[in-house]
Amino acid sequence: MSKFILLILIVLGIISCATKEASPELINRAQSVIPKPVSITVGGNSIHWDGPIIIVAETEDEKREARFLLEAFRMKKLESSIVSESDRKDAITLLITNVPDLGKEGYSIVSDEKGVIIKANEGTGLFYGVQTLFQMVSADGKEIAFAAVTDYPRFAYRGLLLDVGRHLYPVSFIKKYIDLLAYHKFNRFQWHLTDDQGWRIEIKKYPKLKETGAYRDETVTTYARTKDRPFLKPSDYDGKRYGGYYAQEEIKDVVQYAADRHVTVIPEIEMPGHALAALASYPQLGCTDGPYKTAMTWGIFDDVFCAGKEETFTFLEDVLDEVIPLFPGEYVHIGGDECPKIKWEACPQCKKRMKDENLKDAHELQRYFVQRMEKYVNSKGKKIIGWDEILEGGLAPNATVMSWRGEQGGIAAAKQGHEVIMSPTDCCYFDYQQDTSSTEPMAIKKYLPVSTVYAYEPIPKQLTVEESKYILGAQANVWSEYLRTPEQVEYMVYPRASAMAEVVWSPKESRDYSDFLSRMRIHFQRLDELNVNYAKHLLKEIGVVPSVPKE
């Protein structure tokens, strides 16, 4: 036998060992990617890894993203390694190249008899390709169907918010939250760090924020005050001091962890309302000098930052001087929502401010407040985002509006030429109940099923094509009044976040709820593999018997 024929037989042997017919289950898994790609075609054969898995990455950017694939295989106890080159027919190659149609975040995947190759223009695209690849491989990680994928996002801004002002979660969970967020190709994490019920970020110049503002004496255990029940009894509280904060070193660690996964962290520092925790720490910042206490129940409170005192602006500028260096992204969220004007209207300093600045009412005073803070943030090279109340009295010149009270705020802002992130309560608030049954855990008493989330369209019909360009994307929000534990957070977020992922990533014309439900059959298995305490309602809808929920 000649050496040439022997070489051919060896090569054919390698190929035959590496490939085989794909099972229906493997094909289904490959077709069940979430969020749905722009294009995906799955063949009838597969690559099967009998031995060590080779990942080829030559440049530092390619190796950086290959590391996530390496870690994923090792979590399944599979031997794998990253090399600069390989002749293996079943190797996985990551390649940064130039494919104009893919943009900054797009990628392509081809898996066939030559191996697997993921191409992208930047590391971000490779990262998303890796996320898709690992959804496509078999549950044991040893096999992938032949396939061709081309994918890129519909919207540039794809966000999830987590409120830690009401309830604090450990850094380990914040990282898991980011992992799941990135797995679903979200790229913005809004970290709601301050509120009436707690100040959660260390500010070294103002130590009382972590000593006093980060803690409340006790926490309400029932629903907050309502018109039918305006007063709460002592027995409605748990009698336990509650609180904590994130040190700046912890913040840096989380921000870097997110950046490694191509997620930008946006800090939210509430102003001028939702300020009780700050006022409890520094009462001179209020209109009455107090005394104030960190809130022990939920709702909207009349005591807010005094807009008439220069000391207020000095304090907030000092806070931002410490916050901004921790977060390298382009945005700082300043809240701006739910700010009652009653204390301003009675405050001599606020009245003087309105007179001196020729402001006709307290709404214009809020405009003054927001515009002044925006100017300061802009001077630091950043832009502000605010909830849609920042439209009141006139919008700050460079502000991005987050439209939460329906879509009207976003429509108005877009028509004025301002960037908009859509986040209306009736589609994007994951603290709302997912089911109408009496067995649901305590939550905001409004109903938001997965089907409603999936049906959301972020670009309102009222906008022209040109105006629609100002819609950056959408964000889902997780407010934590009734979410005491990480497990409760996961229960409220998933699978609704899986649905929202398709709203902001997948092409509008390819979205189909029945198809989504079909793909969720496999995706629930992935969430199980990732140890996610998701809600089980959708399992019943797709005919799967749910397992016993975690306590």
C-alpha cells in the first residue's frame, strides 16, 4: 500500500470518527436557539467529539472569547484546549474577519465535515456566536448537528434592570444575573443602586450613606399602603433591621465581569425623588432638614432632594464624581421619576430658586434640576438617561428618555429628536404577576404573561420611519419590593426574559409565538442545566409536566 493511499485512509478515518448521522433530538436542539437567529439551517449529520475538543483561536481577541467556550465544555467535564492552529477535522475555530453585513455584534457559524467555524467582525460577535454554539450542542456537550447560522441584532440597546435598593443581592448572584443576561444576548444591565429603602453604593466622601442610608429599621411584610388600607399596623412589619451596600471594589469587579461578557453596566442614582435613604444620612439635603428615616415600606414619598439648596447639587456632583469612574459606559441613569412637588411648593429655598431662574412652577423646577445635572454629567464625558418624567417642564438637551408610563413619553421624545429606550409597564415590568392563580407568590398585582411580553413591538406605529431611528431598543425591569431572594428574582425574570430577548434581538418578521413555544421546550432544559429557578407556567402551556419548584 502506497503512503499516499494510507494517508487518504487515515484522513477518511478521522472524518468518519468525527461525523455521524444527527439524531432528531440533536437537530431539534440546534433549531431551538433563543433568541431566534436571522437565519439558521440544520443538516442531517453531526460532528461527534470522542476525544479532547480543540478550539482554535490565534489572536488575543479570539482567545478571549474562546475562553468562554473552553469553560463551558469543562463545566460538562469534557477535556478541551485552546490552540493557535490545528489540522483536526472536528476543531472549533473562532475567527475575527471582515463581513460587512454582520455589523459589530453579528456572527456566522458553519458546522460541517470540516469542523466548526465561528466568524465575526469583532469580539462581541464571536461571544454571541459562542453563546449560540453552546445552545446548539447536545446536552452532554459531545455533539453538534451540521448547521449554518447567520445572525445579528435588530436593536442596539437590549436591556435588563435589577433593583437592589429595595432588596440587596450578593455579588455572586449579580454575576449570575449578568451571565444569564449575556446568554440571551442582552447587552445592557441597569443597576438600580439607590432608592427610598436603601442606598447601595459606597461613596467615600459621604460615609453616612453606607452607615445609615444603606439600612432600614424593618421591612413591611404585606402589601404597601393602598386607598382602601392607608395605614399599616406594627404587625405588618418584620421587626428586623435590613440592609447593606456594595463597596467600590465590588462594583469594579462586577463592572469588569460584565464587560468581559460584552455587557455595559448602567448605574442608576435616583434624583430628585426616591431620596429618603440619602436624606436619612444627610438631612440638610431636604427641604425641611428632617428628621428623615430610610423607608420601611414601598411607594412614593413626599420628601425629596431640595432643589433650592446649592448644597444638594454639591452633594450630587460629589456622588457622581465617585460613581462615574466606576462605570466606563456612556450612560448614567439619574432616575427623575415619581418626584412629588408638594415640599418644593412650600419650601422657601425652592420658591427663591424658581423666582431667580424665572421658572413658572415646580414642574419647570424639575426641568432645571435635571438639566443642571445633565450639564454636569455631560462635562464628565457621559450622557444621562431618565425615566419619562424628565419630559415634564421641558426635556434636557441631550437626554435619552426611558419610556415607562406607556409609550407616549417615548413617542414625544422621538418626535423631538431624542433617543428613546422603550420600557412600558404593561409589557416590560417583570415584577408583575405571571399568573392569576392564588398560589402565585406576592408580586405587584398586575398581570403580565409571557405571551404579552413576546408580542411587544418597541417601535410605535405613530412614528415615521425617520422618527423610528431614535428608538434605540427596549428594556425589561425587575423591581424588588417583593423579591427577597435571588431565587425569587429568577422566578420572576425567566422565561419572560427569554421572550424579551427575541423582541430586541430577532427580526420582527420572523417572530412567531407558536414557534417560540416549540423552541422553549428545549430552552427549558438549558435553563435547568444553568440551575435557573424559572417560573413553570409555560411548561403547562407546551404540555410539559413541571418539576417540583424550589423553596
